[in-house]
Amino acid sequence: MSPYGEDSITVHKFLAFALDMAETPDEVRNWFNDNAYVVEQLDDLSKRKILDEYKRRLNGEPQRKEETMAYEKKEMQGSIFKNPKKQPGDNQPNARGDALIDGRVLKISAWTNVDRNGVPYQSMKFEWEDQAASFQKPAQRKTEVNLDDPWN
């Protein structure tokens, strides 16, 4: 527990966030002067991580972001998620996602419908990602109107 009643991880995350806001070496030094006492109260691992990042930033090295594991698509598997853009009454899909099939990404859109017996079901649309990106709407023809004689 820190002297502020927070666990060390919470304080460490706050200090790391505040350090990320410092852009110049002077701002990094000011950050340390303002937070040295709190850093000393951290557990050894958190203290070492913060001080390592402080030294890196003081030497002008760029911010080091925590490594995150990227989502890896697996062959013949996919996921769909609720569409946050869906509004009542529009024709947006209720869910969207993708799957990896034969090394290609298949985009999936799903709508929730109700059949004539009142039974809900999902209708889906599938589209290869590389074809969807290359699809372009045909150019619309502009029609000029002669305001003096609109019928010609």
C-alpha cells in the first residue's frame, strides 16, 4: 500500500501516465522532482520500471510503449461483434466481423430478422476483404439543367 491508500500498481500506472505526458527533458526532470517521494514508496519492481523509463526519457530516447499481443487470426476461424454504429430503423448490420479462410480475410455482416412465424434468425453477407477494398461505385453522371428551358 502506498501512503495514499492505493495499491502500488495503481500508483505505478498513474506515475507512468504522468511521465508519458512529459515531452522535453526539462519536463521529465520536473516530473521527477514532483514525484520522487512517491516513486520511493513503490515496490521494487514498479520503482525499477518507472526509474528505467525516467532515465530513458531524460536521455532523449522516445517513449517506450508496453508490448501488447496482437490478435492473431487463425485459419478457418473468425469473430463477429455487435456493430456500435447500428441505429434503430437503419439498414446497418447488427454485427460485423471477419474470418480467415485460405489465407484471405472474409468480411462478415449479420442482421437479426424475424420470420413470418415470429422466429428470430440471422441473415449474413460475406465479402472478401481484398475485393471490398477494390470496389468503387460507378461515377454518377451529372445532369445539367438549362434554367431558361428546363425541358431541353
